Amino acid sequence: MNQNSHNYESCIKVAIDNAKKRINLLDDSDKNCILEEYKEWIKDGLSNHTVLLLREDPII
């Protein structure tokens, strides 16, 4: 279980790093819109149960 927890944390860190890189490529006005959206999500509260991980081979 501890190993799975570490894997999830690593995946989330990579996803956040990629999101930051993609946001930095945007124009200032688009960047501000995205950052405001993230602020709203964070203000509403985040928990470990609200993170969605998408797989490359979804079984849905």
C-alpha cells in the first residue's frame, strides 16, 4: 500500500509539473484565466479523494 501511495504521489507531481509548463506557454490573458480557475478549485477545497487520475488504457 505504501508503494502505491508513493506511485500516486509521483504521478500527481508529474501532472502538476506538466500543467505548470503548459500554463507558462500561454499568453498572459489566457494564463490568468487558467490560474483563476485553479484558485477557485483550491478555494473550494481539495482532498486526496478529489484527485482524478486518468490512465492511458482506460477500462471505462
